[in-house]
Amino acid sequence: MLTRTGTGAADLAALADSLGIDEEIDWPPAHLAPSAWLEHVPFAFWLVKALRPSCIVELGTHWGVSYGAFCQAVERLGLDTRAYAVDSWRGDAHAGHYGEEVFAAVSTLNAARWSGFSTLIRAEFDAARAQFAAGEIELLHIDGLHTYEAVANDFHTWRDAVSPRRGVVLFHDTNVRERDFGVWRLWRELAEAHPHFEFHHGHGLGVLGLGDDPPAPLAALFEAQTQPERAARLRALFAARGAAVRQRQALAEAEARRRDGDAAIGSARAEAEAARAEAAAQRLRAARLEAALELRGAGGGASRAAAPGSDAVVATLAEEDWREAALQALRAERDALREQLDQLRRQLDTVLASASWRMTAPMRAVVRRVPTLSRWAHRSARLGYWTLTGQLPARLREWRARTREWREARARGTAPPSLPATAALRVAPPAPAIGQGGPADRLATLEHRLAHVEALIEAERGRVDYALGAVEGVPARLADYQAARETPEYLAAFEAEEPLVSVCIATVNRAELLIERAIRSVQAQTYRNLQIVVVGDHTTDDTEERLAELGDPRIRFVNLPERGPYPRPGIARWQVAGSNAMNHALSLCEGQFVTHLDDDDAMAADRIATLLAEAREHRADFLWHPFWSEGPDGRWRRIGDGRFQLGQITTGSIFYHRYFAAFRWDVYAYRMDEPGDWNRLRKIKLLRPRLRFVDRPLLYHYAERNQGPFVAQEGERFLE
């Protein structure tokens, strides 16, 4: 909206009225990416409103900033427009050369948001010309290779496809006069013969009128070119609005860098904690060996009498030279861990002392003042904050209290059977008093602590075994997996010509997102032999009817008769909501490979084909990949660097052999303060699957705008 105060503002408002400029120039862009076109997005919104074209064609799309602006305007205005983006998506000397990730990103974005009227044509410009009739195009945007010869060829090749009555052609980079850019030369030639208007900001944008009957707002725009004062005001207006879009994108990038910095700090702290824990474990093992050697050297009968069974412990040790070598190896490993810990501390100090960390201090202050962002930032930094402020011991005491509560519930027979026994063992029981010191006491204490650690290991194995569900043809116990990997049934998945792949989707009351984003992206897969399993978590909308309308025999939909039980709304619910529906989907899988998709996310078109090829080539039975994640500001960033750890992998980024479908989501994982998907993945990793990281983002994880899975339904049962 334009505020009308003062004489100059009144003149600008009058100019805006003559062109029909209104709130569209302040629309927030739906799609942002690094691009020289960002500063022309507000003009694109206005142009589509003013021209209301029946057909839009763009030559040269790259990340889709300009094309996304055209499509957003078409969608928001409700126009009956067909839009086409033509590009090879390989890049050129001016845009730079790039890989498949660009086309995959644009393709997924288009499929998720504008597939109802928009089509991507992956072809050279000249080859695509034959697909359009003469005079069909009312808005043509030329933004390919920017040499004079290339842009002149594009214009003359496509000119007869432009409407002779209402046609408008856009040329980007009319204000770039360096290297071999030549758009400015062609623009100067064309501007002498046709109505036009040129913007100088954002590398220049030329608007050429080829139609003899343009709409009134376009006629007013072309007339303004002949009136220097009006033209200057108009350029200043759109330049200011374009600068705001540029700043929005810059802020999004800065926020992404800040989040990456926070993540790096969190990762460094986590690695440091892991190194401390490992060093402690190594010290325990070294102490046990030292104690055994000390006891052997003492040779006193009284000591052995004080600790029955000590002879058996010592007898299990190897010969003296082996013990010495083992002790030296443990000490060397301990020293290496200490060095690793020192390195991690130095890395953390470097991050905290960096200029970027100091520069983003104001931004962190802003985050603290915004409630929503503040809550998010606080949750992301809980562990680091507790550690730095000395609260970690209190939190551990709280955890132990929860553990004692669970143990008491188990004694009463009221604890859930799937709650891991590991939780009850996190607090070691006190060692029995044996004597007043000496080798026997020391060895007994070490043996007691070692038994506790071994009990933890056994309990963890028990968790894995309990997690296995009944899936036909799949091993039901942990011990069966290693042997199963050599059976013909297991190997058949890698040797089949076109193995069936099951795609599991859980949903609740989000039919529009489910179908237009998730299902459409699955249907667009280049690999076709799919089973699409959709399970409604007691959904009450028209999901079933809308899926039936698709008429796709690969889709199987089941709606659960009731929801839950899950924890009451809160962080615990976020951790495990949807577990029942996802487990039911796994029970329906018939594929030799399995993958997952959230009902509001989308896959790259070649995701399944890519992962299946990797699995077969490398005989990998568990694969994962990075993914694009949309932040609340609309900015996309890559997540996942190959580390198999929380925060780097998500349910929608995994692809695995059917045998791992036996692992189910544990609805009680929240009691371990652990998200259900990560709880499941961590258990799977205990089997030591043949892992394969595919270093290419193949999933688009959208920001949560409708908390469907996390909102409780009327009459839902809750876990207490």
C-alpha cells in the first residue's frame, strides 16, 4: 500500500493510481533463493495483475525466483493462466554450471505448489519453440545466456509466438555492460521501435510492448518512459520495494548462518561430551586391568577370601605380556581421546571468538525478544545451556527421579512393557561393602561397576529385540539378522529386475497437503513399481474420498478406528505423535524396500530411482541422504552431512531393506526424552546394517504450518 502524505507522495500516489499499483507490490514472496532477479519480484506481481496473461513462458529459470513470482501472482489472483518454464537446467557461462539438484528443487517446488497450471519443459530454447502456436504467448521472459548473439537469437526465434495484440517481452540484465553481456545492445535496438519501459536496478529489466492493444496499466507504464519525472518516481518505487525483498532474503541467509553456527557449537559440545564419556569408559577398563594385575601380584590368600570369585576373574585374563600390551593400548587410546577432547574444546573456543559469532549477537538478541523464535532457540540450546550454567546436575537428578518412578511402577506391574530396561539402570546401585580397602575391595568394586555396565548393554539389546514387530517373512529377533543376510529371500531384493518399493505415509486431517504435495511427488517418481501405503490416524476429513478420486491402483488407504493413545499435547506429544499410524503402515508393506514421507513434504522426482540404484550397486540395506528444510522465514537450507545422528537424519530421508520394517516406533520413547523416529533409527543401527550415505538432497521438508499430527482430537485417549 502507498501512504499518501506530502506533495511528492501525492504525485507518486497519482502515478500509482494510473497504473493500478496497490498492495501486490508488498506481497511477501513465497519462494526465495539467491538470484539477481530478487529486486524485480514486486514488479512481477504487478505485471501479472496488470496484464492478466493467458499464457506465460519463461526462457531460463535456474532456481525459479522470477518464475515463482509469476506463478505466485497467478495463484493469488485466481487467474486462468497457463505457465511454462523452459530451461536445460545445466547452467551456462553467465549463470554458472550446476548439477541435478537445481532442477530437482524447482521440480519439487512446482509439483507441490503450482502443478495445476504450471509445466516445466526441460529442453533447449530453440527445441521448445515448436511446442507453442503463433501468437499464443502473452508474457515472454527471456533470461538465458546473455551474449548479444544468444539473446538476439532467443528473441527472433520466439517473437512470432508472442501475441500481436497483448504481447509483452521481458529482458533481464539490460543494465550490465561487462564481460560479454550484450542484452543492453539488443534492448537499445528494440526500444527504438517499440513501446517500452526500463528499470535500472537489479541489473536492469526491460519491458517491451509488442502488442498493439495493451491493457491500460501497461499503456500507462510505457507512457511514463517518455516523462522523465514520472519514470524516475516509478523506478524509485519499485527499486525500494525490490530492495526490501533483497533484504528479506539477506536476513534469511543470515539467520540460516546463525542457525548453522549454533548447530556447529551444539555439535562440538555433543562431541566433547561423547569424548568425555568414552574417556571415562576407557579409564574404567584400564583400572580394571590394573586392579587385576595388582591382585595377581599381591597373591594373598586373605584378599582372595575377602572376594570369592576373584581367582575366576584373574583366570580369564590372558598371559602377562598380553595384559601389559592391552593396558598400554588402553592408555594410548585414553590419551588419544584426551587429545580429541582438547581439539574439540579449541574448535568451540574458535567459534565463540569468531567475528561471525560476535556480529550475530544483535540477531540473537532479536530472537530472544520474539516469543516464537525464542522458544525454538531455547529448545535447540537446552543441553548447552544446562551445561554452561551448571544446571546439568539438577537435570540429571530429575532424570533419576523419573527413573525411580518408573522402577516403582514396574514393580507394581503398571509400567508399559516397551519402556526400555536401560532407563532403570542409568543410576548404578551402590556397591556392596566388602572390606576396608586393599586389592580385594578395589577389584570387587570394579567388578560391580563392570557388571552394571554389562547390564546396560544387555538391557539395550533387550530394547532392540522388543522393538521387533511381526512382519511376514521378516526375522523376529535380533539374533536372526546376521544369518538372514545371506539367505536367498534377503538377497532377492537386490537381484530383482524391478523390486517393489513401499512408500509409507501417515496422515491426519490434511487431505489437501497430503494429495497436492506428498502424493503428487510420489506419483511423479521416475521409478514406477511402487506401493503407496497411506494410514489415517483416525482422520475425519475427506482424505479417503480424495485419494479414491485419484484412481491410482498403487495407493492403499486405511483409516484407524481411533487415535492414540499418545501423550497429552506438548513436547512429549511432538516426539511420538503419529507412531501408531506409522506402525500400521509398516505392517501393510509388501515391498522389498521401504521408505517414508510426511504428509506435508515432497520427494525429488528421481529420489526412489537414485536410492534403489545405490542400494543395488553397493548392496547397502540402509541408505539416507541430506534434505532441504524450509525455515519459518521461507528460506531453504540443506541439512545432513553424512553423520548418523540426531538432527542430521529424518524419517523422510531414509530408504531401507524390508527386513528393517520389523522395527516399530515406540510410543513411550518420549520418556527417554527422545523423538520416536530417532529412537527407532538408533535401534536399527545396533544391528550394524550396511550403511550408505547418498550425498544429494532428495527430500523437501516444509515448515510446519498446520500442526495436524500434534493436535489432539475430541475423545482421544492419552498416555498418563
